[in-house]
Amino acid sequence: MLTVTELKKSFGEIQAVRGLSFSIKRGETFGLLGPNGVGKSTTINMIVGLLEPDSGAVSLADVNDSSLREYRLNIGAAPQSLALYDEFTAQENLEFFAKLYGLSGAKLKERVEYALDLAALVDRKDDRINTYSGGMKRRLNLACAMVHDPPFLALDEPMVGVDPQSRNLIFERIEELKKSGCTILYTTHYMEEAQRLCDRVAIMDNGQIKDIGTVEELIERHGGPSIVTAEFEEQPNLALSSDVTIDGHTLHAKTPKPMELIAKLTDSGVTFRSLNVERPNLETVFLNITGTKLRD
């Protein structure tokens, strides 16, 4: 569906994007994961045609020129900075964007009604946007991106400033769009979002992609060992490997196979007072790949 090849973009002396290459299959949700300032929004803006790359190429549905109407009709974009008109109502915003994409008549009415339902704003459709909460605006931002029924959706940090109720609703709506076959490019610096929504994830830092894979693949390659902590009723007398330490009644271990260790402990006859297993996750992967702390 989308192919990005050696994409580069600089702003003066700042190299925002440094030779990005990746592809997204039709129907896939693909995440660009990284802290703010690593080039995610710049990449999205080049893909949707808002920025001209210094070099490299983007192809969407076999169309290679982002200035063409044929290219842009395939895209729905929900930018990080809200693309809404505060003096309009929700319905007026949706009708405006639908008409930009050539919708009219019964088709326009059908898609606007769908988008209002998608955003759970049917009861507030006639209220001006300046009366909306931040979460309601985010939901409408997503609805405006989807009103013309595009096959490809670019979502740039869609959860920024969203309350928990709106956050859950947006999650559910994105999952519904995934099931309907929509191809989604999703940027975020929140690990749990990428882990929940994305089929594959690209880890970005300093304008470059460090690795790409499913969450499971990335954890397997970069997550490191699980950490097992166990407390026993009595001090155990066990012969274990060098990466396992026992201090009094407490065991600490780093192991790629925590369940095997737990099974061995159980078979030895020890009585557990408590047991905790910390498995590596996407945040562990990010920190191990980049060697940096997450940045806001």
C-alpha cells in the first residue's frame, strides 16, 4: 500500500529525517514509535504531501506523486495539531472536509452520519467546536480524516491531551477501522498504544529507523531476559545457574526462560511465599535499542 524509500529532510542544520525506508502492507497497522523530536511528524507530513522531501520517494497505492489528486484521495490524515474550524459545528466541519474530497448528495449525508457516529458526537453535532473538550476535538479530528472513506489513514499522535473516556473510544474506533481493512500509519511515543494497535512497529530515533518488526519479534531480538523474584517459606538449598542469586529466603534471577526456572523450583519442593515475573516489553526494547531514556 505504501512504500517509503530513502526519505530525507533537513531544516537548516537540523537533519530531521535521515534516509527512512519502510513499507506498509494493505490492511496493516504500522507504528512509528519514538519520543518527540525524532522525525515522526516530519515523516507523516512528507507522506501526505504537506512537506517536500529533500530526497527519496513515496509511493501510495502505486501513485508516486503526492501532489496528484489521485494520490490525495487515498489518504485520510489526522494531524497532531488539530485540523478543525472552531467557528463551525461538528456537522459543518465534516461536511466541509467531505466536499473537499468531492462528496455530495446522499453519499455526503451517509458519510457525515457515519463519521458523527464514529466520533460519538451525534448528540453534539450542532454545537460549535469551541465548546468541545479536548477529547471531543480529537475524536472529531479522526472523524474528519475518515469522512471520505480513504483506504489509507495517517494518524499523528492521536491521543495527545485526551481524557481516559475519549482515549478508550478512539482505541475502539481505530480497532474497528483495522477490522474493516483500512491501512493505518500510526505515530506515537506511548508504548502501550503501539503494543495494543500495531501489527508491526518501527523504532525511530534521531531521524532514523533502528529496527522494524512485530512487537513479539522486537522483544525477542532486543528485550533481554525476564526478571524472576521469588520469596520462599524456608531458605532453599538449590544448585542453580550463575545468573540466579539467593539471599536468605529470596531468589533473584535473569533468564530468557522464566517458566522453565519456575518449573524447576516447583519440582524441587520449595514452598513459595511470593513470586513475580517481569517480562521485557516494548519500552524495554526501545531503551535497549536507543540507549536513551524516553523523552517527552
